[in-house]
Amino acid sequence: MSAPQSAIMNIMLRTAAKAARSLVRDFNEVENLQVSTKGPGDFVSAADKRAEEIIFSELKKARPDYSFLMEESGIVEGKNTEYRWLIDPLDGTTNFLHGLPHWAISIALEHKGEVIAGLIHDPVKDEIFHAEKGNGAFMRRRRLRVSGRQDLMLATIATGAPRRSAESRAQFMKEYSAIIAVSPGLRRFGAAALDLAYVAAGRYEGFWERNLKPWDVAAGLIIVKEAGGFISDLDNPSHNPVETGNVLAANDRLFEPMSKILKAA
Ligand code: IPD
Ligand code: CA
Ligand code: CA
């Protein structure tokens, strides 16, 4: 089955491709800057902002009335507040900064607070994951499905570690210990949007992380759901993980077991 290319998805694909060209050019420069004592920090934040400006201006041109929530520029309210773009121009900044080829652009569209379309573009690996509500998830034209593995011992599970408070690090260590005790194949790759895309693609069986932002989660949420996976808030299934930032995503078989282990940690 091939991907239904709606007008909105075409806009998202085109926009991400344009921002990707700019980011790839900048990524090729980053390597040269590693040797300087200052490092590539300022250069990367400029690259990040440049990519966001491209995304903002392309989406604004295509849908002038829609609202925005962007990592760098924050909220830009449009005439139409029912539709809102959620944008992370560069997810995996630390990887990008270190010349590690694992980062992505993440764009989602919400309607009345519900994510209806999502796209995650990894230009280095030339992989694009996307989904629209009710239409399935795709990697370009190939249908995505979560994995069928049921055995946590054989699973690969991804996570991300908090940088902030000692308290959140302590909580993370408890959860990490609880999961690794039953599932030794843990991964920590540093780009939450790609972690979610990989759950959808059946590469990981599960992913959990706390303290994420709406732009880290929104696109991945619909891609996981449309690939047949489960995704929810880590603590309370009636909360929206896009808002709380505390996320558990997994294939349909391992979602409950993972949820139990994490809650008991
Ligand atoms: C970060 C990445 C990372 C996650 C952090 C995010 P950024 O986003 O997704 O994997 O652990 O919590 O903030 O800063 O690279 O866009
Ligand atoms: Ca991010
Ligand atoms: Ca970012």
C-alpha cells in the first residue's frame, strides 16, 4: 500500500526537505569547528534558528492563518487557533553539535488540540517517517508497523536521560534499573523524535522519557499510533503526553508490561 499524499502532507514534506538542505550544509561545517576551543555551539544555534525560520515561512505561506508553537520562537498565534503547527527544527541538537549523524526535523499539525498529522525527517539517513490520522504511518511509501516481539529479554528499548534536577535524575535511575533488569537491550541515542519514529518502524519495541516538550512528542505520537503502537502519559493514561512530556510508547504487546514495570519503579 502506498502513502496517501494529502495536500497537507505534501506541504509538510516540501517544507522539511527545504529545512533539511540548510541543516545538512551546516552539519558538514560542524566537523571543522570541533577543533576550535570555543566549539561549534554558536554556529549550531544559528543553524537551528535558520531551519526554524525556513519551516515557519514555508508553512505560513501555505496556510497563512494557522497558529504555531516552535521550540526557538515560541507561540505565534494565527487568525485560526483551531489549527496549530508544532515544530522542532532540530531534534538531537547535542548529536548535531558533536558531529553525530542522528538528528531530525519534527513537524506536527494539531486540530483542536489533537495531533492529526506528523512528519519526522532524518536527512543524513535519508529517512522520512510520516502519518495522518486514520491513514496509517509510512516511511516514504512503505507502510510502517510496530514490531511483534513479545519478549522483553529480546527487545530493544530506548530512553532519554534528564539533564535538570537531581530529583529527576534519581527517578530516571530507578526506572532505568527496573527496565534493564528485564530488558538488557537499552539504547540512548539522543533524539526523542527519532526514538518514537523507530518504535513505529518496529526497530525499538518501546521508548520512555520524562520532561519532553510538545514539539518533541507531537509528530511521533501520531506516527506510533498509526503504526499500531500505543503511546500515553507515563503516569496517567487520561493525560495527554504531548502536554505532560512524560511519554511511554511501545508495541501493542509490550506496552502494558513496560507500563507496570515503570510504575512500580
Ligand atoms: C532533545 C532530544 C533528546 C531528549 C531531550 C530533548 P533537542 O531535544 O530529543 O533526545 O533527551 O529531552 O530536549 O534539544 O535536541 O531538540
Ligand atoms: Ca527536541
Ligand atoms: Ca530542538
